[in-house]
Amino acid sequence: MADLCRIIDARISDPFEFLRSRTLRQDLELEGIVRAIIDDVRQRGDIALLESARRFDSPAIQSILVTDEELEKNELPTHYASAIEFAAERIERFHTLQLTSFSSGLEAEGNAFGWRHEGLGQRVLPMQSAGVYVPGGKATYPSSVLMNAIPAKVAGVEHRFVTTPCNKDGKLAPVVLHALKVAGVERAFKVGGAAAIAALALGTESVPRVDKIVGPGNRFVNEAKRQLWGQVGLDGYAGPSEVCVLLDESANIEYACADLLTQIEHSDDNAAFIVSTSERAIKLMLDAAERQLNGTTCEHSMRKALSEMSCAFIATDLNQAVEIVNAIAPEHLSIALENPDKVLDSIRNAGAVLIGEFTPESAGDYVLGPSHTLPTAGAARFGSPVNVMDFLKIQSYSHIAYDQLLELIPTIEAFGEMEGFPVHARGASIRLSR
């Protein structure tokens, strides 16, 4: 079944050569299209947003604002509503635990936490506003509402907004409306793509300008984020979904294969990686993939993702297998080893790690609690999942007395002289003549 995806045998070739070639793709035509969209939103505001929604989502849409009436009159099967509310509770609990753990050693200072010592200190403050981008179009994502808006809520962000494309009828799916309500979103807008990112970053007549934007999206969304970086805070580049399964011959192959396929169901540009010291385990995985793919709704695109974007690595030993995983720096990592604790401490680069045969990838996507908005394209080397810290900022402050300043002035004067800034030095020494 080697034809299903590329196999690199580290026993006879360098596995890292392939991994070093992975990079973000630059598309000059896309850059120009997105730049024109951003400029249009900057100049025409809501009119540009409405035209964008009519062009890409629903020709009949009359307003981009999700009204209170739509939220209140939304009807939903009870088991859908219960699932959204249960997931929201677990996501909020996880991020509350994160915030509590972070702040337990700090003193409460109004709406902030902080520390102070001898006139110096820091305050940890929530941002005032955040925008969440929720994808739409081919699929419906109530989970993305919860996974991005709830951490902002827990962090204490006062104003939380969502933009998301509407359906062809100009409406949002009932499950998305319920998720908006459960997550406590202040306002939501029916607009997607680069126009939505531009609206949140720049502000329009209807869409408030926010301090930070989080949430995954397509290549237009990501290009808009790139171009608007610096004008607004961003969670990072959210590229195509990717998964890595690290396994040995003790793994339940059917379970491990299900985890592999879970994360390439979105699109044909998703990537799957298999890493093992066992050639037999890899062949069993690819055999299982053949069986599990047959007849699935997205079989064609998933096969394309496997054949064009994916790779299996046969490692010489477990240490090299871990090195390969860290070089991939996958968005999702499933560890299906007899003794996963043996390697966990060595896994430095992965957005979300799911351990053992009863921790499926789909549980992480929907209900475990940690956000499913994760670093992709190798960004797990330096990036993190969306979490409470994305919506907090640290503010330093100083308030020293005259006798403390006297002790510092010689150093300040010395630095002013060294760097050629006498006014800096005088800014301190002038206080000697009080």
C-alpha cells in the first residue's frame, strides 16, 4: 500500500531533508486579491462587507449583523443543544483552571492580577476586545465558536465578537447560533474571508475594531492576517490541518488509523504523518487506511491529501522517531506506544498531544477542553494553542522614592553618556535639584 502515501526509510536516507523543505507557500496573485479586499473594506466599510457576503455566501443577504431575534428564536434538536452546552462547560472549565493556576501566586488588583516589590511590579490585564473568525461555507463549525470565544471570556475580555460566513439563504446554521449564545458572544456578523478579517482589524460602521483576532480560516483569511499584522493582534498562522501518529506494534491499528484520517477530512491540502520504528506497523496503518477510506464522504480529497501532502517515516530507533516528530512539529500528535510516558518528556514540538488508545483526536477537536485552534505548518516549534494567555497582556509599572532614585542616578548618567543621550541622563539628575 505504499502508493497511498510516500514512505521515507530513515535507515537508508535522510528523513530531515524532506522536512526541511516544508514551508509556507507564497502566492503573489492571492496577495494582490487580498490587498484589494482590505483596501475596499478600509474605504467603504459595511458596504464592502455586505457586497462580499453577497458575492461569496448569499446573494439574498440583507444585513451582516446576527440579530438578537435570530439567536432567541433559533430552534435546535435537544441533543445538539446539549452537546454544545456540555462542550462549552468543559472548555470553560479547562481555561478557568489555566487562569487560576497562572494567577494563584499573584495578588488581585481590581480586574487584574499582579505582583509588586519595592516600587516595581507588573499587572496581568485582559485585552478589552477580541474578534473570533469562524470558518463556514462547506461545513458548519459550532466547535470553533466555543474553542475560541470561551478562552477570551475566561480571560476577562469585555467585548467579544464573531465573524462567520452565512449559508446561501443568508442565515447561520442553528447549531452555530446556539454556540454563539452559549459562548456569550456580544455580537456576531455574517461575513467571511479576507473582508471579515479586515473589518475586525480596521473597524467599520457595524463591526468594531478589536485588539486581537483568533480563529482558523482559509488561505484568504490567513493572507489577510499576514497583511494586517501589526494593526491588530493575531493568534498566528492557521494553515491546513495536519496530524502525526507515533506508533509501535503494540498500537491498536484501527484506532490509530482513525485518528490519522480524522484530521485530513477537512480538505485535500491536509497532511498526515506516520512515524514508527516498525515497517510492519506502517504497512498495517496504510492497509487500515485503505479499508477505512472506502465509501467515506470525502474519500477523494482524503486520498489526495495522503498521496500528495503526507508521508510515513521508518525510524532507526525510538530516539530518532522522536527527533522526526519534533522536526515535523505537528498540529496534532497521537502517541500510540506501549509506553507513551517514555517519550512524552522528549516531545517538544506539537500543538496538541493525545495519548493512548482511548484518547481520540475527535475528542480533542470537540470536547476535552483545550482549544482546537493550534499552530500548523511547523509553527508548534514556537507557537501554542489558543488559550487564556492569548487574551492577556502584561503591563509593567514603577513607583520609586527619592532615596531609591539617588542610588540609581550614577548608573543612568553612565548609560546616557555611553549611548550619546545626555537628555536621558538629565531626566534623572534634574531631580537632584528639587
